[in-house]
Amino acid sequence: MAYFEEKKSYKKRKSELLPVADILEPIKKMLGLDEDFFTIMKVWDKELGIDGVEVCGYKDGTIFAQTKYNAVINEILIRKKEIINKLNQYVGNAKIKNIKVTIK
């Protein structure tokens, strides 16, 4: 009975855990996955009509994309100014400056 009667006082340890948002925000920013990226993804799919391209990231005014087809790269190069202008209408005034597309 003495065991149950004895009360041990434990120090409450301050949690070292961080909120998920505190961890994810810097990672998303580092990878270029901010609100602009998600807007670019939506507009790219709906408005531009370029199939076979996967938008991989957005950082410092450059959109990074990949494709399996050289023809798609050529189409993007031909329409580059048009694409950038269209995306800037949705994202904001002249935030997007370049598009880099590579072969997967």
C-alpha cells in the first residue's frame, strides 16, 4: 500500500515538438511550392492546353517543367512569351520571367 500512497512529483517537460506548419512552410518555400506555384499549376492545366508537360517547381521567377517529348519543348519555346504573359495575369504583375523545360 505504501507504493500507491507515495506520490512522485514529475517535472512537466516542455515539449520540443514543433507545429507542422512551422516545418512545412520553410520547406515549401525552399522548393518553390508557394501559392504562386499552385496558381501556376491550375492555370497551366486549364488555360494553356499543353499536354505532356509536368510543372515541377517555381523559384525566383522561373518555372521548371519536364516532358518526354522534344516537340513539347519546341512548342513552349515558340509560345514562351504568350505563356509567361498569361500566367502573369493570374499570379501577379511580371513575377514570372522564364520557363525552363527539360527532358525526363
